[in-house]
Amino acid sequence: MASSDKDAATKAVVKAAADWKAAKKRERASRDALAALVCKYVANQVLTENKIAQSTEIPRMTIRKMLGKT
């Protein structure tokens, strides 16, 4: 395998890893924003855990985790 092939492969892997890390960071930020809204609306009794789970198609246990429940 030529050195240029290894360089190109390394660059491709490094870029893919950076893209993946950035996507994970965006995902965590989106989850945190959702969790904040879930907490706000459940605490203010605007929505229930069940209603949020049904409307978002996110399992109720995940919604409960966002609320700090087990």
C-alpha cells in the first residue's frame, strides 16, 4: 500500500471521527434542550409524562429519566 493511500485513509478516518464527535455533541445538546422542556411542562402540569411519551414516541421510561426519576 502506497504512503499516499495510507495518508488518504488516515485523513478519511480522522474526518469521520470528527464528524461523529460533532454529531454526538449536537445530540447531547438536543437531548438537554428536550429534557429542560419536559421538566418545565411536567412540573407546571401542562403535560404529563404519558402525553409527552405518546406525542414524541419516546419511551416513558426515558422521559422519566429526564425528570430524574427511576
